[in-house]
Amino acid sequence: MTSPGLPDPTAPDAECIVVRGSGPLAGTVVVPGAKNSVLKLMATTILCDGPFELSNVPDIADVSIMGDLLAAIGVEMSRPAPGELTLVNTGVITPVAPYELVERIRASINVLGPLLTRCGEVRLSMPGGDDFGARPIDMHVAGLEAMGAEFKFSHGYLEARADRLHGAEITFDFPSVGATENLMTAAVLADGVTTIDNAAREPEITDLCDFLVAMGARIDGIGTSTLTIRGVDQRDLSPVSHRTVPDRIQAATYLAACSVAGGSLDVVGARADHMTMLLERFGDMGLQIDENDDGIHVEAGGRPRSIDVATLPYPGIATDYKPLIITMLSVADGVGIVTENLYPGRFRYVEELQRLGADVRTSGHHAVIRGVPRLSGAPVRAHDIRAGAAMVVAGLAAEGETRISGIHHIDRGYDDLVGRLSSVGAVIERC
């Protein structure tokens, strides 16, 4: 029986994905640009006037949502061709991010730094997004306060003011991706020098740094845990063309699919150097992975081997990989333990895997997974983007039919997941 207020995973949905356990996968999958990069690049166009061009852009719902938010602020978006965006900063910027748009996408917080440093003020509804526990913005606020901003929270809105931000020395307790991005973009137009110690080092951070430097920003330490940003005048910035870095989470999804279904795939566009530790652990699970000029080639035969995994900030195992890893361990040979060190509330999808016959037990930060030879198809629900993709992968490892509802989450982060898997032999369809 479903608890009051919770969705019934057996209830019909407007759309769903149906997966039927099938044989080995074979062929080529092309990985598009990264969701976790392109949304931040889009927000950064607030910093200077003129037309920006982005390529290798994934066709996902979150890009459209961010486009709507930027349009309300004063940046117009168009799609001249598949995989391409043109963003025109009109120069007439309204530093208000309305609730009805912000609530739909957590990356909306990335407009905070650019708006504050350009306009000296911002009114931002608290961001929404995936439902897997609170992700506070304390470090964003503390860092911007150190740079001279004043904040007020009232009626669900965050309001910030600063006549002109100034440089500061900031040390994070934790290498937060969002806080690193917001403080870095804010520091670009601040007076003086800003140093961010214990900064996040994800490939998407490096992509944003490269984008800013091409615009005219002065950033040292790119790719390291210490970033030094020397503020410039707004007239020193100019719009640029930029190719978005490939999506390492989408790449990992196709590797996981191959692991549970068997076969071999060429994952074109995947960057092995962005997934070093994950690929090592996938190798420990029995995947044969080879890097080539086009991306990654993977082969899988037989059940995966169980391993123990802990999520850690980059270059460690990202929390976004964890639902895929637990799904792989659900059909692996042996017992594996997964420890979540970043977002302990992110285990909701385990109940859905259990509906498919997975033997998973959670306690606090830990999940213990006893692999079974095969899962059993059943109706399940996607609770967030990555958990939804994990349900699709689980369906490939299940006998019978797996029907996944709540797929609007998947559409927010995956560019034609159904079509790409179908093209390499998966029995999968939208309905």
C-alpha cells in the first residue's frame, strides 16, 4: 500500500519507458555534451553583452528550462542546428530569477554569482531540482559575503546586494562544485584578487574555466584545488564560441548497460581521462575497457564481480555514478558495499531496485548488495535523473518487462537514452 502523499509506482503515468530483458548489446553510442557543464556555461553568458555560441549541446529538458530562466533575465536563446545554441545577452539584464522557473532546475543557483557581480543585486528564489535530500547553499553565501555581499532571506527568496564585489581569500570546508562555480564567476568582475582553496576539480569546472578565460577572464590554477581569479573590467570580456565537454555520467550509463546486458560497445566521445577512477573500478568488476582516439571501447561477458565502493569528490567516484554501480552490483557475483560520503539521503531508488528483486540493504551512509543472477521485471519509478537511468539499466538485467514511470526526470539529463540503447540492441521503447 502506498503511503499518503507518495506516488504509486504501479499507477499509469503520462509517459513511461518499457524495457525488456534482452541479449548482448553491440554497436556504437555517441555521448553528447555534459548537462553539468552546459547549464553553467549558459548562466555565465550573463557576464557580458553579445552573442555566444555553444556546440555539443545535449538535447535535454534542463537546457530548455535554463533557456527560459535566462530569457526572463535578459539573455535570448535560439537553436540554429541540432547540438547548437546561440545565446544573445541583450545588455538589458533584470537581476530577478522568478520562482516558477527556479523551482524546476537546481542549476538555477548558478545565476547568483554572475548577476551579483554584474548588477550589484539579485533576487533569487531558492532552487529546486532532484529530490534526494537537502543541498544547502551556505558556502555560496559565506564566500560571497567574504567578497562584500550582503544577504537577506525572506518569503522564500534570497536577496543579495553589493556595490562592487572585492577579492577575498576563501577556503571551502568541502570542494563544492556549485560554490566553486558561483564564486569563480563572481570573482571575474570583482576588484582585486580572489583565491579559492579546496576548490572543486571536476572536468565541468575546468570547462567553465576555459570558457571564462576565452571570454577574457584571468584565472590561474585551472584543474587544481586552488583557483586564483584576478578581476577584470566588464569591457575586457567578450562573447565566445565554445564546445561543451562530453558527459561522463552519460558515458558511464552506457558502460553500465553493457556490464549487465553483456556484449561490446564503442562509446564515442567518452573521455577516459575524466573517468579514471571509475574505469579502474569497472575493470575490477570485470569489464574490459580500452581507450581509443574516438572514445572508449568496452566488452563484457558473464556476471560482473562484486566490489566495495565509496563516493568521494573528484577525482573520486562521483555520487552521480552510484545508482549505476548499485544496479551493476545487484546482478554481480558476490557481496558489495557502497558508501555514500556526499549525499546520504540519496538511496530512495533502492526501494525500486528491491521491487525488481535486488537484494539491497541500506543503513545510514551504507548499502550492502548481495548479487542475484537475474532481476525480475516490474513497474518502478524514477525519483531523479541518475536513479531513472539506473532503472533503465536494471531493466536490461531483468527477466520480463520493466515499466519505468516518472521519466521526466530522465529527460532532464539524458539525450535520447531510449534511442541510443535501442540502436545497439536493447529492447526498449517509450510509451
